[in-house]
Amino acid sequence: MATAFICEECPRTLDCIVCGKPFQFFKAGRGRLPRFCSKQCKDKRSARVLYSIPCSTCGTMFKPRRPFKGSRPQTQCSLACRPQCKRTYSSPAEQRRQEGHRRRAVKRAVTYEAFEVEEIYERDGWRCGICSKPVNPKLKYPHYMSASLDHIVPLSKGGAHVRSNAQCSHWICNSRKTDGPGGQLLLFG
């Protein structure tokens, strides 16, 4: 495949993508060709806002700051609206855990409901849904008898990440169950 030779000493002419005026430049090695005739045209292009959108919190129309390809435009009109859209978690570890559950649910295209695992543990009375023995709330993850969130119908088998499909379990019971059947939601009367 033959490449075209561009003389570095001869000027080339292109049209500015903002004002449309032709401008000359010298090609210096490899790289991207210039698209603007001046710094003013470049600044005018970067400051351009093409559309207005409604605020996701209050509904007022506003122009987002970063509407260009490769960046996410803002969805709230001001800092006053922003905190109302963010979900608050009890801890950073809980936020990471929820993001992991959400990611797995989206990957498998199943229903996702946001809830904290401590809510499920309290609902089940800190009792394992697989072996029916009590779970010690003071034990943390590396311990094999620590609390773990178990999906009754596993996400890999089409189960949803919702409160009705989640139960408290020991970590060892949950890891032995893997994605097989076993356990059901305990009913308290």
C-alpha cells in the first residue's frame, strides 16, 4: 500500500468547521489535521450548546455544560437539585455492595430493587434461610459463619435482585449452595 507524500514546506488549504473560511497550514509530521482557522473559532466551538433539557429533579429547562461526545451531560440544573437525586448509603462498603448487585442484575437482564442487606438480615431475624441456625451479627466476612445475602432463585438462573428473592444466610451455607436449589424464605407468623 502506497502512502501519499506530503511536503512539509508546502502549505495546504482547509475550510474552518466553524466559520467556513479557508485557511492554510503546514503539515508537520503525522497526526490530526487542524479543524479551526483560529483560537477564537476553536473557543467558539467548545462553548457551543446545542440543546436544552429538563432538570431531572425540578423539571426546569436548562442548558447542560458538557453536551459533547465522550462526556456525560449534567442532568440537574443546579447544586440545589443535585443531592436530591443521589441515593445515600450507610457506608462506602454498602455503596460498593449495591453497585455490585446492580451490575450483576443488569448483566443478566433481571429486575433490580435497591435495598440494604442489613434490612434483609433484620427482616429474617438474623437466622440462616438455608440451615435455619442463628447468624451472629458481630462476625465479619472472612469468618465462615458471617452473614451473607443469598438469592433464593440465583441471578444466574433468572432470579431477580428484589427483597422477596433475598434472604439472610451464613457465608459457608451460601457458598456451598452456589447456584443450585436450596432454602426458601422463612415465614414468620
